[in-house]
Amino acid sequence: MLEKIVNKPLKLVKTYDNCPSGEPKLTVVFIHGIADDSSQFIKPIEYLEGTTSLKNVRFVRFDLLGAGKSSKSDRLNFGFLEQLTALKNSIEALK
């Protein structure tokens, strides 16, 4: 697996993590498509955070490997397994 090659766990770069009330009861994770990055969620998250009924919801967005602010490499091919592993590691780190 790729993690063994680079000797560290694969993780995505978290580009946003906020709960309007500061006391989350639920976390919603936004993941973009392959040909995009997490910036596509800026306006939707701004709208959702302004919704009174969602004030206790934590909104988190990540950039997938090879996109936005996450790791990029000409030598490494980030396939489905690597993306899934990085997503799993990143969500686990959120607690």
C-alpha cells in the first residue's frame, strides 16, 4: 500500500472546520469530486451556518489527495484505495 512507501499515514488537508455554536452535536463532512477541490463548498457552508436549526452542526471540508491544498506528486498515483485510506484516516482524526 502507498502508506508503507511514504512511511506515514495518508491524510487529507482539512480546509475548513467550524461549528457556529462551538458545541457540535453532529459533524457533516464535505468531499468534492475528482475534478474539483473543497472551495466549491464555501458558499453552501456559509448558507448552512446561517440556518438557525443547524447551529450545533460541525461542518468540515477536505481536499482529496492531488487536489486543492492536499498532497500532490508526479511520482505517486492516488487511486481509489489511497483516497479511501486518506479519507478514513482524516475522519478518524476528527474524533
